[in-house]
Amino acid sequence: MAKVTTYEQIEEAKEWIRQKSAHVPEIGLILGSGLGDLANDIQDADVISYSDIPHFPVSTVEGHAGQLVIGRLSGKIVVAMQGRFHFYEGYDQQEVVFPVYVMKALGVKTLIATNACGGMNADFRAGDLMLIEDHLNMTGANPLIGPNDSRLGVRFPDMSEAYDRELITLAHRVAEEQGIQLRQGVYAGISGPAYLTPAELIMLRKLGGDTIGMSTVPEVIAARHAGIRVLGISCITDMAIGEELEPLTHEQVVEVANRTRPRFIQLVKGILAEVKP
């Protein structure tokens, strides 16, 4: 019996979701730790548990609801991931990014990927929001390793503009109109789940990283492979300055993300209202 391909799995997941929702989303949202409440504002929503969708992984991280929410937000039809998958959970990167390809199959042309992260730039503060202008893939892996299916994307996708410059400009304009200060910088993606040592943080800062986290990079690589435009927004939940490092827990990360949530939701809604998918 022939092995089922990833493309066929994506198509099966897409068709299953279409049976559960008549909405055709053009914008995808990946909602990170503490930020999932934005999905509660989606109107006329169809809510689908990851565990019900064929071939979907299941989120195991505290604070991640583990469901797709499809409906209308700020005048746009969106599909939101309330919780994501991580390399450190034991999934390979192809599994981590599977939902991105399903989003593409459903009709998504633009992806807003959010995360909670640590700030390595001394000018930043916990509670800041940062637009990702570029990233460092320090995970030691890549979701595109292995045979390439040209139905999903080209063998060697260009990453010179992984984060869409027009979307970054739009986000800055919306933030200025709302009176929200936005940072901008480079996100360093690591595998996790251990937080880094002081020496590792100093190294990554010297390599050009402004923030650090355990998600987003694989999803962005897959999105660009699939031809999806990407806007990345980080919520800086703690300062990860190697010379001044203090003990950190996941609960602290979620607490700061929860405090920042009203500004984050306001910003994303404003961007959605003006973005052209």
C-alpha cells in the first residue's frame, strides 16, 4: 500500500474542516502563550478541537486551548489557532508546521504569528510588543528538510523578506494611531524547553538577536514556503539579559502576557481592520 503523503494529509484535514465550517478564511492567526483570548472575540465562530481534526497534533502546553476558531474578526474572515505546537513537545518540525499548510489549503493568504518571548535588547522592557523584522533559526532543524512536494512550495524558498515589509509598515501606523509603542527587532528561535544560560543569551545577543523564544520560526519558514505573507508580533514577557539573569518560570511568562493582552488585542484588531489579505 502506498504511503499517504503530507499533501494528502493536508487535503484530508482541509476537507474535514470545511465540513465543520462554511467560512473561507483569508487571514490566519497563531496565538501564543497568554494571548489566546483574542479568539474569543471572533464572531459567528466555528470552534474545532485539534484532537478532532485528522492528522493534527495536540497542544500539550499549559495556557494553550488547543482549538481552531474560524469566523469574522474586524471585518475579515479569519482562522485562529488557540495554542500552537512546539519542537520541544516532541513533535518534529514537519508536525509543528502542519497547521500552516492546512491554513493555506483553506484559503489563507496572510498570517499573523504571535508569541511570548524574552527580551535580550537592553532597551526593551517586559510588557513591550515587538514587530519581528527578521529571525535567527537556532533550533538546529528546519521543517523543509526531506523530500519537497512542489504542490506545497518550491524546493528552495527565498527568505530575504520572511516578514512582510508592507505589513510591518501597516502595523506601525496602526500602533501610532492607537498610541501603542511598538519595538522592532530580530527574534532568535531556539528549541527549548530549557531556558538559556547567561553565556548562551550573551552569544545570541551578540549575533544580532533582540528577543528569544521557542516558537514561530518553523511556522514562518513553512508559511513562506507556502507563499503566505507573514507579520510577526512578540509580547516580551521577561528580560533575558545574560549579565543580569534571574530565575524564570512559565507562570511568570503567562502572567505578563495576560497583563499585556488588552493592548495586544487592540493592536491586532486594528491591523486586521486595515490589512488587505
